[in-house]
Amino acid sequence: MSRPISLTPERLRGMRRGIEKESLRADRHGALAMTPHPEALGSALTHPHITTDFSESQLELITGVHAGVEDCLDELRRVHQFVYRALGDNVLWVASMPCRLPADENIPIGRYGSSNVGRAKSVYRMGLGLRYGRRMQTISGIHYNWSLPGLGDDDYFALIRNFRRHSFLLLLLFGASPALGACFVEGRDHGLEPLGPGSLHLPHATSLRMGRLGYQSDAQASISASYNSLESYAASLHEALTRPYPAYEAVGVRNPGGEYNQLATTLLQIENEFYGTIRPKRTILAGERPLHALRARGVEYVEVRCMDLDPFEPLGIGEATMRFIDVFLLHCLTSASPEDTPEEIAELKRNQNLVATAGRQPGLRLERGGRSVALADWAAEIVAGCLPLAHQADAVLGGDAYARAVAQADERLRWLQTTPSARVLAAARSDFGGSFCDFVLAQSEQTKGALRALPFAAETEAAFRAEALASLQEQRRIEAADTLSFEDYRVEYLSPGRLSVAG
């Protein structure tokens, strides 16, 4: 069980958040842009706010750490405004499920230059493509990074356990991927129903991205990660990072021609490969392994990873959503959090898949401690528990924005047709003949126009241009400073000793 947490005014004023937002670049026809990452945006290797995720065509926009929700959104908006000025005819695809894709092998992986660290990033992505398919890696989302001062590792892990128990609520309220383009599941058993031309869906789905068609892996299902302590979590991850996996050993690190297939033949190449709805995180030092950073200095913040892009929000996420996540995380932190068990972990996985694919189905029931409960009742119980925390946050921070965010969530529970997932299906059907890609393309064009029309100060644009130029210069400096061969660098970076504090 977790220890009681006191939400003092000082602690609530110290609440911090930041956003990482992924979006595909698509052309004017709604197909994946096959052009390189625009040079005007700087170096994807070194730019602090604009990089790429899996694909060269998949932008990732990153804010700093903010005390205020509005300040965080303001920064994200400015980054978008700069990016849109460099896209030409391209748009940022505003949905989590991808645009029209080429053949799997033609989806371009991210390129980061000739340095060892840049090559390692590309080889890692090559490995992801071989292990899971490149199409799966083009799914995009929002990562919400959050911290509260004065918490210890046990506090954060208690929060994480409760988050995993209750995150089905976020899929229900904010999931926005009930449909997809048929090209995404071509050649796969999918169980989806036709929606319109080239489009498939499930009628009560909330987030196909978070279900079996999204970020799932049979290989990773064998990782029995426990969230009962930093030590148990680190041990699970350590094993997955050092245990060879026969299917990946068969592929090998390099092919007969000497080209790299993947960074390693272990179950996970590196820490970031481990999927999950939430992660404990610690800022890493230059060249440091994330697991070493966690073991050495403890949890600094949590990364919420289950949020879809909301196509109805210009930045992919809105203020009320962010405020609800804040309060939801406070609820997870302050509620009793018994230790997890293998049985509960399996139960939570079944709940997640059920809500992802059928969360808006009337009368849907979930598993809770081995019992069957109505999703509607459990969801309402959590939202009701968030309201006192919202009032507490408002009393300290001023206004009533947190209480209004919880009231909006409560309203959505009562009228599920107002959830983003229901609205996506309604809009695709009513205005686009059931075409998912046509709906998202139109929404993407509208969003681009709206953000480009906003005022963008000349000095702000000049500062972004200078930052982009500095990132290109930093990439060249890194490339010139390399002394090791790439193979020596790879072996040294992946050595098991670098995962432990003693290493």
C-alpha cells in the first residue's frame, strides 16, 4: 500500500507538466509525405523542441516543463506555428491512426546524420520495423509528462499502479481512434467493420491505437513487469534488455552484407522499446542509459502514453483535457494503491483491450479484483473522486478551471456521443461518406489554415530560426567529435554493466 500523500498548497503550486506530440507529415492527397525532414526545422538529432519519432515523416513536437497549463499550450502552439511555415503543401495529420501509407518497406525511418548516436537511432528504428512492422510505428499520440514536488519512488510507483487500474477512463473520455484506413491492416486479421471507402471501424471503439491493432507485441507479453517498487520494475526491464530472444537472434544484428538490422538481439533493444500506458522517467545525462538514470537518481516524473491525438483540437490536446489529466493523476496518487499481482496485471490488459475496442457499448462490464462491474459505475466513481481534488487545486491556483474540467468529463460519461471517438465516426459518416482519411485530411487542412492565420511575432520566428540553425551546427559538432567505430560504440553503449548503478 502507498503512504498517505498530503496535497499542501506548496505541493500543488509545484505541479509541472510538459507535452510530446507526434504527428505524421501527409501530402495534399492524405498520403504519407516521402520527403526528408525539412531542413528549415533544424536537426532532428539535436533540436530541443522539433524532432522525428519512428519515421522521417513523423514529427515530434516537444514543450519544456511548465507550471501552468496555458503556458504549456502557448509554447506548443508557437512550435506548431513555426513548423507549419516550413511544411509547404504538407499537413500535420491530426489523427493518431495513420494517413494513407505506402508498402511497409517503403515507409522511411528517421535519419539523424552520420554520428554514432545518430546512426544508433536509425538502426534502432530499423529493428523496430523488423520486429513489429513499420506500419505499427506510424501510429501517433500525445505523451503527457507530469511531476509533483516532494514525491519519492514509492509514491510515484503507487500512482503508476493506480493509473494502470484506472486508465480505461482516459480511453473512454478522450480516445479518438475508433476508425482507420484499410491500408493499415492490409494482410492482417483485424475483425473490423466497413465504415466507408477504404475505411474500417468498430462501432463502439474508443482507441484502436491502444487495442490489439495498436502498440501491442506478443514478444513483450512475456515481460512480467511489476510496478510494486523501483527495484522490481528495474529488474524486469534489466532482464528484457539483456535476455536474448530467439526470433531476434535468428535475424541477427547485421545481415550478411554487413548492414545493421537492429541494435541488439535481446527482447528489448533499448529501454524506449518497452510499451506501456505510463512510464517512470528520469532525465538522462549525456550518453547515460535511462535505466541507469532511474536506478541512480530515482523517478523524476511520469510519462502518460495512452492519449490519442484529438482531431478536433488544433494542438491535438485541449486545456480541459490537460486539467483533467492533472486531477486524475492526483487521484491516482492519493488513493490507496495495493501492490499489483500477475493476475491483476492480466485483468488490466483485458480491460484495456475491451475499452479500446468497445468502450461505448451500452452495459459494458469490466473486471475488478476478479468481479464483474459496470464500466459506467466504475468510471463515474473515479470522476466523482476527482472532484474534491479539482476544488482543492482551484482553491490554491485560482479560478474554477479544474472543477469545470471534471464537470465536462462527468457530462461526457452521461452523453458518450460527445466523446471524441463518437464524434470522429459521426463526422466521417455525415460529411465524408464514411471515409476516415478524407475526414482527417479535411480536418488537417482546416487546422493548418487556422494556426497559420494566427499572429506570429517576427522576433519569435527569428528565435526559432536561430534555434534550428544552432541545432544543425550542434549535429555537425557531434559528428566531428566521434572517435569510436560505430560497432565499438554500439557494443559499449549496450553493455549490461551500463544498466546498473555500479556500472
